[in-house]
Amino acid sequence: MGRVSTSHQPLRGVPAPADSGARVLQPPRMGRWALDVAFVWKAVLTLGLVLLYYCFSIGITFYNKWLTKSFHFPLFMTMLHLAVIFLFSALSRALVQCSSHRARVVLSWADYLRRVAPTALATALDVGLSNWSFLYVTVSLYTMTKSSAVLFILIFSLIFKLEELRAALVLVVLLIAGGLFMFTYKSTQFNVEGFALVLGASFIGGIRWTLTQMLLQKAELGLQNPIDTMFHLQPLMFLGLFPLFAVFEGLHLSTSEKIFRFQDTGLLLRVLGSLFLGGILAFGLGFSEFLLVSRTSSLTLSIAGIFKEVCTLLLAAHLLGDQISLLNWLGFALCLSGISLHVALKALHSRGDGGPQALKGLGSSPDLELLLRSSQREEGDNEEEEYFVAQGQQ
């Protein structure tokens, strides 16, 4: 018998199967379309969150300036805002606790007074002095001077050893300080008293955000969620600001016809409604910041904050008639370049440490639960914590 060949010959008309090792898988058209839709949706969502953040952040700045033109009690205004923020924070915590059946964090009195009180006092002075300055300065001068808070944050970060001294940080400090000097030099709308108030607020803001970072890094306290942080800070902030209010505004407010000695009920309701609106804007600002960071990153918030300063100055010049010279604009550009360099350095440092961790499991959660739930993170998952330091102003 002839030898039977064991080799397998392909059948005629039937193509031989391609080598599986050399096979190139082409994604189906439906998969490509889904990726394009997901990318467009993420871009639209990010843009919407940035615009929401702009509405609250720019809105509260112009609101404060508008209200202080007719209501000359900025410390009382701030205290009422703190009460509204506390009310909304407590309500948010209660809603989440009812829906999730998980108890929210409540600090002991020892931890509350020893660890939270310094941060609350610094925050109260920062916000109080900032709002006080609107009696004297323009929105453009306020915006520019508050941008220098990054300068003080860096200085106190070096003092508390949260940052290492590097040549790049020195350059950041010089750019911001030089820009601030150029913006205020020969400014036609410069007011010494108002500038001192807002510069003092920026100085205290450096302490505030450094203490806030240190507070958030204490994981055992459980205050990584900004809603819980606001809930615990507001009462001490109110008490810390009250002595300043009693000395400078207490007597005048008690004899004012707009509040305690009112004669027109309609006027009283309009004033209280305007004050309550500011509290809603202040709470919405913190809420929108956390939502933006949760869905994107702290770097997105930092970059959005830079462009927000430009938008604020353009609106101040167009709507309020703020006079900004060419030298002032150059100083503002120099300051923004320093802030941009600082943001870039933080981004490179984060990438060198392995990059920011993506927030896990947030995409399918409802927004309310996303914002208010307790943040139990893996090590290195610190996006929500970073935004406090990245955004050094309210």
C-alpha cells in the first residue's frame, strides 16, 4: 500500500486560516463610535462643570461688591453666609445619612477644639477681611491681590515643610510678587486701606490653606469630604468672627434701619433675601469645586481658576468700569505666569509620583451621593484633598 500523507491540505476554494499570532484585531465600527461619543460626553460634562464653577465663583465676587455698596456691614454679611453654609451642610449630611444608612463623622470636643479650631479661625479671618475689603477696593484690585495667596501658601508650605525649597519655587514667588507690584503701581483706583485688608486676607489665606491641608491629611479625623469639613468649620468660624463684628459693626448695625430698627418690612425682607442669596452662592462654590474635581481632577480646577481670574478682570472692566492700564495688565500676566508655573510644577511632581489616581466607582453614583459620601480612599488617591490647596481663595 502506498504511504498515506499526514499533512493536511487545504480544501480547494476554502482560504487557509490566518496565523492567530499575526492576526490584527480591528475594532468594530460600533466600538469606535462609542469611544467618540464617550469622549464628546466627557468634554461636554467637563465644560459644563467648569461653567458651573465659574458662575458661583465669579458670581459671589460681583455679588459681594454689589451688596457692600448699599449694605455696609460686611462682617455681619459673612456671619450670615456662614450660618447658611452650616444649614445646607447639615441638611446634606442628613439626606445622605438617611439614604445610605451610614452615620456621618462627628468629631470629639477634644479633636474639634485642638485640631479644627486653628483652621476655622484662619478661615474666618480670611473670608471676613476679604469681604470687608469690598468697601474700599475695586473687583479688579481684589482679584489681583487675592491671586497672591499662592505666594503666601508657598511660603507657609516651606515653613511647615509641606514643600521642599527649589529654584523653581523661588521663581514662582518672584513672578507673583513682581506681578502684584506692577498691578498696583500707579493704579488710579488704588485704596491703601482696602489693599491692606485684602493683602492681609491673602496672608492669612496662606495660613488657612496650609492648615487645611494638614487637617485633611489626618485621615483618622475623617474630614476628607468637603461637606463634612464645612459642617465642622462653620460654627467655629462664626464664633471666631463674632468679636471682630461686635467691635466694628455691632453698634452701628443695632441702630441701622435696615435690620434691627427697620420701618419698612419689605426693605427688611429684601435685605435678608439678598444676604441669604450670598450664603447659597458660597455653599454652591464649594459644592461646584468638589464636583469639578470629582469628575475631572484638581489640575483641571487649577487651570480653570487661572482663566477665571482673566474672566473676572474683563468683566470688572466692562461691567463696573474698573480702570486697568497696560502696566496693570502686564503685571497681571506676570502674576498668572507664576501661578501657571506653580500648577505645572505640581502636575509634574504628581506625575513623577505615579500620577494622580483616578477616582474609582464614581461614574455610576448619583451626583448628590458622589458629593456627600464619605471618601474611603486607597493610598495615594488624594484628588479631593488636593483641590483645597490648588485653589487658594474662596
